Amino acid sequence: MTHDHIPTSHAGSLPRTPELIAANAARTYADDGFTLERSPEFETLLTDAVVDLVQRQKDLGITIPGDGEYGKAMSNAVDYGAWWTYSFQRTAGLELTEFNPITAGAVRSEPGNIRLTSFADRRDWTRFSAAYSDPESGIQLGRNATAFPTATGPISYTGQQALTADISNLKAGLEAAGLSTGFITALSPGSASRIGNEHYKSEEEFIYAWADVLREEYTAIIAAGLTVQIDDPSIAENWDQINPEPSVEDYLRFTRIRVEALNYALRGLPEEQIRFHVCWGSWHGPHTNDIGFGEIVDLVLGINAGSYAFEAANVRHEHEWTIWRDTHLPEGKVLVPGVVSHATNVVEHPELVAQRIERFAGLVGRENVIAGTDCGLGGRLHPDIAVAKLESLGRGAQIAGNRLFAGASSVR
């Protein structure tokens, strides 16, 4: 990567417009009870919203914009799951059952036999159960646009029409804004497979089935000349969803299957058009049971991507910038550290953003850093606050770039 500035991007989700939220809420479900119907009127509204969004990102200083995940249905202002639930809309072989991965019963693991428990039985959620159940605590989980289905037959990709619309909308926005490139997010096999399974004989078989399904998205986005961002919180977030806490060795073994399945899905695709995004879950909770980034960074770097986006700004993970003192970034790879956070309403000062950027530039080289956000801002922050954060991101990157490319780095 050769440039004379610090590029800027974000983790994908941006706040939906009130009109788009209302339009999603008004959509009807298909006979399966979870697939949202699309109409010509909705498609027109969606296109216009994405085109406007791309221009707004450019105006705020974002040089590698996305479609805000606007094509991934969000019918409520607070929604932490749209990045995941969209996949149900695009996959055959699923149906609603009594199983819900959020509220299902507790599952216990043992050494050498790691299994995911329900989201409600997470170690962080149980430790702070009073806070999670208190509507005045500030911990909101929001509401998803659709219910969680279960795989009851062989799964296959059916999202060609929706994905074509996503690609077309972003490219229209890029052309109107005079920009050359952008990105679209897509789910990882490991994260997708955390729904119920009544068909596949093993967890590994189910994960690889999702790899075949999602490869269609990856391939189409890349063929359109765009970057695909693989969203995979499961690589880090699953640690807290294993009860009791496993050994690191067992967890790495458990996670390696997910990495191998993702690489299988990415086989033969150009790494320079692939960004991998890992996070520890974007809900506004304590996160005292997050695994350290240093424990999993080698697994992350083993994913066949050209760039790696991760949380580096929120108070649970900012200190982990130091792991790059001892972690070798392979030649040609790029880091996309979060330098503004989704986890606080406080808007970062541009100078703080600049300092965070310079830390990474001092460790891996200024040409190997794209400034990003910790996680998606959509569904997690008020739209006005999200705009202010993106503005600080753009201004901070400009400050850092002026210093770094003038040879006056102030690495801290």
C-alpha cells in the first residue's frame, strides 16, 4: 500500500435513517415467518439512502466508505444483531423452531469438550445479571428485525437478488461521490453457525456448510471490484460464551476449526480485497470476560485477508496496542485499528485519535495503517453522536497523516 495520508474507514454498520427504519418495520414476513418481503418502493428508498450515505461519509473524511449495512434490515433504532440476522434472509434450509440461541438453556463445557452455551448464560451476563436486567443501567440489547431460525435441512445461498442490490447501491453511491472503492460486510461461517442445527451431524460439518453458503457473498462482492469485510466476532467473543471458562489451549483448538473453515471459504480469492473484522461483541456491557487479543492474534493473522480490523479504542482493549511490539505483521498486510469507539457516547478528541493512529504507525509502519472504528456505530449510538465520531476520525487521521508523512512522528 502506497499513499501519502492515513486512509480512514469504519467497521460497517452506520445509523439507519428514520425513514429506512420505518420502512423495514413496515415490511411483511414471508410464509416462513422470518424472511422480510421486498418491494420496488423499498428498493428505491434503500438506493437513495445508500447514495446519500456515501456522500456523507466522504464529507466527514472517510476515504474507504461502506453502504452502512443499510441492506441488512434494522427495524429498531437499537439493534445489535443486524450484522448477523441478515444471513437468515439469504439462506434456504432454515425454519423457525422453539430453539433460540439467545435465551436457550445453559450448556456446560468440560476440558477437551468445548461447547457454546446460550447468550443469556454468558459469564459476563451472569456475573452482572442485575445490571443486564435493569432497564436503567445503560446496557441495551435492542430488538432484532427477525427471529432466529434453525437449520432443519441442507442450507444453500438464496440472497443473490439482495446482494446484487447491495453492490449496485454502493457502486452508485461511490460513482456519485467520485470515489473509487468501498466495502461491504459479510458474515463469517463461525459466527453464522451459532444458530440451531437439527440437520448436520457435527458442529464442524455445519460450519463448513456455512462456508459454502457465504463464499457466494464473498466472491460476488470481490468480483464487483469492492472489498469484502468478513465480520467474525466469534473468534474472540465465543470465549465468554463457554461456561465454565476453558483453558486457552482448548479454546484455540475450538477456534481453529472456524479459522480453517473461513480460509476454505476464501480459497483463491485476492487477499487485497479481503478485510477481516474481529471484535468482542458490541453490546455496552462490562466485558470483564473478554479474552486478551494477544492470545488469539496468531489465529487472526492466519486468516487469508489483506487487512485486519479490531477493537483498539474502548477501555477494555486500548492497552493491547502494545502486542504489536512483539507480533510480526506479515509483509503486505495492513492493520485497521479502531481509533474511535462504539462503546461510549463521549466523542473522541481528534488529537487523541491522531495519537492512537501514530502508536500503530510507529510499530508497523505508516503505510500499513488504516484508521477505523472499534465496531459498527449503527444501532448502538445516536445518529448525531455517530456523525461526530466519524468527523473526529477524519480529522484525527488528517492530523496524524500531516505529522507522519512530514517525518515528524510523535509516537507515544
